[in-house]
Amino acid sequence: MFEDRVDAGRQLAARLEKFRDDDVVVVGLPRGGVPVAREVALSLQAPLDVILVRKLGIPLQPEYAMGAIGEGDARVLNEQAIRSFAISADEMAEVERRERVELDRRAQAYRAVKERTPLAGRVVLVVDDGIATGSTARAACQVARASGAERVVLAVPVAPAGWDEVAREVADEFIAVTMPRWFQAVGQFYRDFDPTTDHDVIACLESIPDLSQASQTHDARSNPRNLDIEIPIGSVVLPGRLVVPDNARGIVVFAHGSGSSRHSPRNQFAATILNDAGLATLLFDLLTPDEEALRSNVFDIDLLGQRLDAAARHLRSYDDLAKLDLGFFGASTGAAAALYAAAQPASDVAAVVSRGGRPDLAGDRLAAVEAPTLLIVGDRDHQVLELNRLAQSRMHCPTQLQTVPGATHLFEEPGTLRIAADLAAKWFVAYLGPPK
């Protein structure tokens, strides 16, 4: 049982360590396979891309695949399924036409932020979140092969028992974390199997640096120390992900908003940008799952602010972090929690950034904040933009309000999240001292 796709990706990455020194490209199958592939690419320090494929479902049973199509005019058919369901040529053509429209739509969305990575002569790791019928995986391997891959490796967290034999038809090697005998659906092996959106895919693609031309030129900051930690706060223990580059110049603690978590692709993407700038980052969950189920907790700024302050103090127990300058990076209601914590009398926070935040929810605490604060808002997020202007007028510390052209509340538009993350990185670099 995997916690979620991030956990599955990390477990799968451990099985793929032998490819670290090869000329590897990691390609995920949208949508669910991309968060898994991201963790593999991060672990192997390899480029991340997608292979666009679409399942061709039986007309009256669309979940049952009779084949798949992919980029480069790849087409895989399940002849047995086609015969069993007596699918006519016209029915096949109509299903393919409909799926081709969606394939082209995704290509336009994803390729706007990530051009296709050359696969010729390279080891291509084709990654999905699991295999059921395998039609899309077959198409993806065919696309990789047609693109000149020297070796095609199909890698998944879970597949039905015996699929290692089936995979030999399409891949040079098949790797799975587990292949259970009792298998009904991929989702049964995940505690959290929420759908992955196009915006999640784009955030994953943007979160991995372009290593296609410089896979062997990483400096020390490209290989940071990664730790899964537990933060004891009162009667609860909150999980977190700590990333510390060599010679870190400061540490930034993230405070996510409602409906988000430490596994949010948007937060992970922003953290990667900060890591590349030489900043350590902590992503952690401010509430336990049981607490989050009570909706009032999500908007309890006092509770969230106290949790954030306690997490920051916990970091001081690490010898190599104790003297690092501290920053808070809040989103949505997390921005109010960041400002609440920064206003604490004993706070040593050196800088705060709010991305699409609700600083107004910090109320009277705004006037007590002394740390320089950057407010980042999409210029199409009209209501929140006005609330940020109101909050800025109540603050006495150095503040700056930056709008991102074309962005709405979640910075889902291509390229806008990168702009926001770059603005945050520059702010923290300016106010969190030189490398220690």
C-alpha cells in the first residue's frame, strides 16, 4: 500500500538506482504517472518529460481498453478485445478521432512549457502510477522506441502478477515495486489516489531543471540533503520534507493553504526553485488528517500560525540549521499563518513571502510584523489583489506588492508559477544572509 503517488515514486526510485550513471530520460504517462516520474527524476538527477498517450476504450465500456494512441502516430491495438466486442472499423475510427483531439489538446498545453526531450541513443524510463490492462504503457514504450531510444525500461509501483513476462513484448526491462496476485485496479494500492490535473502535470514538468544538455555538470547545490522528518508539536506529530543544499544561505518554511499539503506539486516546484538558489526548505503539513477533516481548523489562523512558529523553533534543534536565517513562504490561508507567526514577539523571521495569499486574515497581527514582506498576486485574481492592497496598507514593515501578468489565484497558467517562484527566490536571497 502506497500513501500517494509521491511515496510510490520514491519507492520506485530506489529500485532504479542502477540507472544513475546512464544517460537517462524519465518520461511519465499523463496524468497520474507524472508525479511518480517526478520523484524518480529527482532521485536520479535526470531530465523529466512526458509521453502523451490515450487509451482507446470500448464504446460501451470505456474503461476497458481495446488499444491506445500516442505521439508520433503510435498506435497499439488489442486485437482480442476488438474481436470479443465485435468493434467495427467505423467505431474504432470514431473512438480514435475523439481521443486524438484530447491528445492534441494535452500536447498543446504541456509542450507550451516543456519541449520534447530528445530520446535518441538514451535509456528511457517509462513511468506510470501502475498497470492494469497495460495498453497505454505499451503505446508509450512504442513511442519511446520509435523516437530512437537505445533502451526502454518500463517502471511502475504496482502491476498484476506475471506482467514482467508480458512487458518483454514492448520493453527491454520491466521493474515494479510490487506485483500482487490479487489485483483489481491500480487505485486499490494507494491510500490517496486523487486524480492528477493538467495543472499538476505542468507544475511537475516545471519543477525539474532542464538537464538534457548538462546532465553531468551539476554543482553541489544540485544534490541537496533530503530528509523526511517528524515535527512534534504538543500532542501531535506532523510529517515534513526537509531539503538542505550545501552551503545553504537560509531556510524557508512553507505554509500551504486549504486543500493543499506538503505533496502539492505547486509547493514542491517553488521549493525546487528556492533550493537552486541555495536556500533550504521545509514543506510540512500544518494539520493532521483528522484535524483537516474539521473545516473550521483550515481557517483557524491562530492554530496554523502557532503550528508554523513551533515548526520553525523545531528546526533550531538541528545543529546545521540553528544559525541559518529564517523565512516564511505562505500561500492562501498559509500566508496569514506566516504573518501571524512572524508577528510573534520572539520571532526571528528575516523575510516573508505570500503567494496568492490572504494576508488580510492575519488581522491586527499585520501591524506587528517587522520582517520585510513580499506579496505576490496574479493580476487576474482581482478580489485577492484588493485584499492584499488592504493588508499592505496596514503593515509598517518594508513591503512590496508584485503582480504576475495573466495569472489567476492558483497560478495555473503556463509559466506564471515559475515567475512567482523566481520572485520569491530573489526576495529570500536578498534578505536571508550570505552562505554560512
